Amino acid sequence: MTPTEMAWSMPIASKGKIKISPFPWFTDFAAYDQIHHYGKPALRLCSKSGELHWTVAYGTYQSGNYFWRNYYFLQQDNSWTNRGASKSPTAKSNYLRADWWNPWFMVWD
């Protein structure tokens, strides 16, 4: 699905309870803020073996200092990775960094 199709169809499928922004964010901080401060998940468009697919990020942690921070996300995917779904969400080894080009789409309910 394209982001526009998701933004259009998710409110219909959830009877108005879930909305997805059709506008991409290309900064990890936006997704970190969405998950960490608002408690809402974020969708990430990524690729594996040349094919595009979606993951949902629902946990975060950051490392680094004030001038340079790295953001890590607890993600779940239905096709090629299931990191953190069956493991402890407190183990930092279950968190992954996102590629610099991955767009984020915010989820609201």
C-alpha cells in the first residue's frame, strides 16, 4: 500500500479509531518523539532484498550526547524480521537503527 492508500483506508477499517499521516518524516527524532513522548507507534517504509515493505516501531531509546544522538527502535515486521516481539523490550539488543532514507509515517488514535 502507498502512504496515501493507508491514510485513506485505515480510518475506514478501524471505524475512525486509527489515523495515519500521509506525509513522510525523514528524521528519526520525529519518530522517537511520536513513540517516546506521545506513546503512539510509527510506521517505517524500508526495503529488504530490493523490495519495499512496512515495519511498525513501538519502542525507543537514544544514545549519544546533546550534539549527536542515535535513535534506536523496537520494531515488528510480518515478513523478514520480528525483533523484539518475542524478546524482552528492555534488552537493547532488540532495538535497531533506521536507515537515513527511511520515511516515517505517524499513527494517531
